[in-house]
Amino acid sequence: TGSDILLSSSIMRSIISTVHSTPSPHVALTIAESPIPRPQSPDEVVVRIEAAPINPSDLALMLPAIDPSTLKRENTSSGPVLTANVYEKALPFVKARLDKPGAGLGNEGSGIVIDTGDHPDAVKLKNKVVSFAGGSTYSQYRVVRASDCLEHLPGVTPQEAASCFVNPLTALGMLHTMRGSGYHGLIHTAAASQLGQMLVRLCIDEKVPLVNIVRRPEQVELLKSIGAEHVIDSSTPTFHDDLVNAILATNAFCAFDATGGGSLPEAILVAMEAAALKKKDTYSVYGSGAMKQVYIYGRLDKSPITLASNVGLNFQLGGWLLMTSFLSKITKDELNQLKEKIAKEVRTTFKSTYVDIVSLDKALEVEVVKKYLSVGTGGKFLINPNQ
């Protein structure tokens, strides 16, 4: 039984990230031990975590602003310690974490419910595979409210269910935001990512015109192989013209940009304005008059955003966060409907793939860390804390 599993051991292990100021500012990843939690209220369950993805948002807390060339691991009597120096110019961004208690890691994950409180909503989840979000999923066990769990259909594995919150809700949130802003087509950058592939499948299902921007020819082929119609390679000399033509074909004047730096947001706005001008017969010193929107939802490019003068004056360029820009604006019933959709389509629309599954200890090996720090297409790792 679940309680038997809990009683067979009283200690669990978790990855913790701490930012130290001495001898020089650096991040340390360690594996901490703590008592296995028990339900403290009737509506709580204990999940034995078997799969937790390493998302870019996880890395921002896990290894913030580090110099990868300084990564090193030391095996101590209390377990492995992985360290890396913080870039000096990035110190203001981690100042609030200096010498503070370590942070638990992992935004989302999946596992099997092994113990529950006595509320019927909790009891019905016993021995079921569930997903949840909320932090500290790079731990062997977590106590979660039953209402925060996403129950999966029989046969779905924790590995298949591991990424049911961050990417699926982001894709759904993009469409919700697009529609709420009055747009009918969408542009997405870094589009060959796991999220990008989900968005392609979702837009096909919901008949939303989508323009995908990628950086390499093989990424074009990848997206076209799953049904994408408009895939633009930003590395080609015809990028601008191709993007303008795609915008004309899709009426996509709303974009979500994962790069968040350099000239790509600017290039999108310039192409949107050029497309709008092609539809306009009259001249105005203020540009086309068409409203253009680029939402920044990632910072893959840390350089400053540039902005040309030929974007007109009817544009918006701003940030977008899953929690504040979407989840905080929908009702609990709406969220539950989205969670049900994700559970039903976890093997289709919201499918994720991974290059490797690693244990807590292996997740702290230098060569493994370097691999999951490289945010290339299809390079996502899963941690199985109980491996």
C-alpha cells in the first residue's frame, strides 16, 4: 500500500540551488535530505515523482547567470556538489538570493499518488498517475492538494505526463491572448522547440493560421513533417520577403517571441508593417495604421532589443508571462477545462519528447549539465528523482 511505501523510508532527496557570495559569487547545486512529507489536511496527496522536465524557466532558478566554462563537481561525504561562477555583470539579478537558504527546483512533474488524506477527492487519486505544478519537483516526493493534480487516463506513464503544465498552458495561453486582443493569426519564434511543435498541432486543430520562424533548414523540415504550412528560416537572404508573404497569407499581426533580444522582434514588426502597407492605398506619415503586437515570453538572446524606425507608430512590444498574462485572468472552471483537454491529448497535441532521463545524481554531472544548458531543438531532459 501507499503507507507501506512511506513507512519503508523516512528520508527523501531533493536538488537545491544556492547562490553564495564567497569566495566569489557562485551557484551551488546540492542534494538535500529531508523527511518524507505526509498529508497534513484531508484534501492532500503524496506523489512519488518519477518524471520532471528541465525547462528553460527551471534553468533560470537552477543555474542563474552562470559561466558554463566554470562548472565543476566535487563528491563530498554528504553527496555531490556542482558549482559555477556567476557572471559579474549579472550580479544585480541574483543579489536577492546571495547567501539565502537554498531554493527547491522543478516547476512541474508527474508521478504516482502513494498516500492521501481522507477527503474523497484525494482518496480517488490513490495509485493514479497525476501531473502537477508548483515547484520542488526535483524531489522524490511532494505533497500536493488533490485539486491541483491532473489525473491521467489509464496507461499514461509519468514520463508521458511530465510536461502537462508549462508548455501546454503556454500554447493555449498564446491563442487565448491572441483572440482576446482581436487578432486572427499568429507568429511564433524558436518554433521548432517542444512548445513550438505543440503550437503547430494546436493551431492545426483549432484552424488558427500560424507562421513559424526557425533558424535552420532541418527545423523547417521538422515542422513541415508535422503539418506546419508556413515555416520561415531566418538565416536565409529571403527571410524578410518570405515573412512578409506569410503575414499576408495568414493575417498574422500578433507574435510571440522566445528570443527576447537582438533584431528578431524588430524584424517581425518591420515585416508586419510592410505587409500592412501592401494592403493600404493611402499614405500616412505615421505608417500603415494597422496595430502590430509582439509579445516577449523568453530571453534566449540576452542582447538588447533593437527597434527600427520603419515599423510605423501603431505597434506594441511587451512582455508576456504565463501566470500574470493568462492564468490569473481565467476562471477556475476555465482552467479545469483546459487541464481536461491536456489530459485527453497528452499523447497527441501536447506530446513531448526527451533526449534522456537522468537521476538526481546524474543531473549534477558537468557534462550532463552542459547538455541541458544548451537550449537547442529537441534537447530537453527529464529528471527521475526515484531512479
